[in-house]
Amino acid sequence: MNIVDNVSLTVIGSGDAFCSDGRFNSCYYVEWGDKKVLLDCGPTSLAAIRKCSLDPMAVDIIVISHLHGDHIAGIPFLILEADKAAKRKKPLTIITPPDGERRIKEVSALLYPDAMTMFQNLDIRFVQYSQDAEIEIEGFRMNFFEVSHNPLVNPHGFRIEKDSKILAYSGDTGWTDILYQIADNADLFICECNFYERETLTHLNYKKIVAEQQNLKAKRMILTHFGKESLAHYSEIKGEKAEEGECILF
Ligand SMILES: [Zn+2]
Ligand SMILES: [Zn+2]
């Protein structure tokens, strides 16, 4: 008998960089078997995780889609708490696009001058991914895909697989056909929907997602990363929308 437990994903932050309508920055807390995985960690994430009655110190793995502040700037505070308050011993793996370790350490050191000592005190391992290599960590298989966003922040979407479950995430991106591959057969596909109809090279809009929906062959799709324009049309956005505090089983 092969019973696979559900994976649960709690939406921590479903807003854009500007916290439009008071939404938090990007962050998702995934409880997957005995591991807790955070997808992105925006600056609002510690508060938002606590609002969901979850424990930021229980996280084992953080996976970062790209190096914009609204996706990484919560990490310095997580490190601060881990070292100063929690005296954390448990290992933490931070999986980043190229140059992630340097930038996360630099921003941490700007905010807290003794951050490098904190990193040394803690059992933290950085793993850098690229589009070309599958990563296997603690039973998870991960694949990363370059997407259409500011190239200076090394933007990627990704797929995480374990125990026959597939979680896919667009990261921040304008339309790119690589989204077919990212979404393909995923049990859950978290897809950004920054705009309602405005077209840019760096973010998706709802109209384009609807036009492509039948080609995005995920089993379930949830829209997120809502900006001011998509929020102004929120009631016209059909299908599942990421609501903060919501726990999604898949
Ligand atoms: Zn963003
Ligand atoms: Zn971004």
C-alpha cells in the first residue's frame, strides 16, 4: 500500500513589492512530510508567518525564485532571530539562483553589522542552482527554469517533487513558453498574476493567463502576487486566488 500524505501549503504573502491593499510580500510555507519548506521570504514574512500561527524557526529549506527585495529581504531577520533569540541548532538550507549567497549575506551585513558572525554560528548551507542541473536535497528533486523578469535578479520559476507530488511556482515573470514546462502535470501551480490586463515583459496579466490556461497543464492553479491593477479587478478574476492564511492541501 502506498498512501501519500497530502502536502499543505499556507499562503503567507500574496502581494506585490508594494504590499498593495495591505497584502504581504511573497512567501509560502509548505509542510511536506517531515520537512518545512519556505518558498521566497519577503521582508514582511516573519510577521506574516506568525499571523498564520506557524513557526519561522521550524523551516528546514528556503527556496528563492529571484533576488528582488520583496522575495529575499526577510532572510536577514530570520537569521537574526535564529541566532540571537532561538539559538538555533537545526540546519537550514537556502537554495538560491546564482549570486544569492553573496547578496543575501551583504544585505544582512548592511542591516546587522555582526551578521557574518551570525551566519558562522548557525548551521546554514547555501546551495546555488542553475537552469541546467537538477538538485536533489533531503528527498526533494528540484528543477529551475529561467523566466522573463529583470535579468539582474537572476529570475527563475521552479518545480519541486517528492513522493509523487509536484509543486510548481512561476516566480515573477512576464509571459514565456517555459511556463508550459514549469506547470506541466503539477499537482499545484502557483502562478503570479501581478496585472489584470496590462502587458509587460516582467509580469503576467490575468487576461494572458486565461488565454493560455488550457495549455498550462497543471492539475490545479492558484494565482498570486497581486498588484494594484489586478486587485482593482479582483472580482473579475475567476479561479483560485491565493488568500493569506489559507492552507491549501494537494
Ligand atoms: Zn515580486
Ligand atoms: Zn521580482
